[in-house]
Amino acid sequence: MLGYKRDLYKHWNKGLNSGDGCDTRREVILAEAVTAPQVAAGCKLTGGSWRSPYDNLVVTDAGRLDVDHFIPLAEVFDSEQTPWSAARREAYANDQASPDTLIAVSAASNRSKSDKDPAEWLPSDGSYHCTYAATWVGTKLRWNLAADDAEVQALLGLAEDCPTTTVVYESAP
């Protein structure tokens, strides 16, 4: 993708609570814990458990989790309506104001997804497809991101199977 570099999106900044020693990534992991882990100095996490919605796996080691940018950074770059400022890119990459922009998932599922959109990849847990599609659309709308034809067609196909699913979002500042 011409012009895209992952480091354009400064991610894992000091998070919402800059005094807790946890970066955005660890704050998301803490927020999404089913069973809270112990937090040691430097925000070292031990114990705890999480459910990875992409593959419906229970993860009991925070080191086996990735925090996924629901809309991958490369997809965001490709979907920006006009080029974003560095500040807006950092705001997206660390967005904890919405529970949907960042999500803790198994490292394996996140790597399987990579930079793919719904035309190219869907979670292995089929029961999550409707939520996945609604969250994808809501996050695209939140950040005013475009969708290409293949992506739109894939989402419309998913929508046919999700008649009771509602897209909810709040525009990003």
C-alpha cells in the first residue's frame, strides 16, 4: 500500500490513566478481563482470564493476547476520506472512548486477521459474525472511514443473516 507505514499511527501511548504505569494496550487487556489479573510494578500482568471473541477461546496468559485495532491500521490508512493528521492517527490507534475500536483477542486470531477487511476475513467463531459486522460498520462510521465495493458487498451479505443486529456508534472527536 503506497505511503502506508505502521509507525504513522503512534500506538500504545500512556493510556487513559498516565499514572498507572499501563499503556493503552495493557489498559484494554485489563478492561476486558473476565477474571482480573494481578497487576505488578510496570503493569506486569499475571493470572486472569479473557474470552477471545474472534475464536471463542479462553486465554489465561495475557502474553498470548493481542490488542487488535478493529479496523486494521493499514485499512484505516486506505480508508481515510482525507489524509489524517498525526494527532488523529494517534487518537484512533489508542481510542478507548469507544469499546469497539480496540479489542483483546487471541494472538493467533489477530494474526490470522492481519490487515484484512470482512471481504477477506471473518472470525472463526460464526456466532460472532453479526457482532463483528456491526462493530466494523460502527467503527468505520465513528471515524468517517470509506468502504470499498468488496467490503460493502461482504457487509451487506452478513447483514442479510443479521436482521436483529443494530449498528451503534458515536462520532470520534
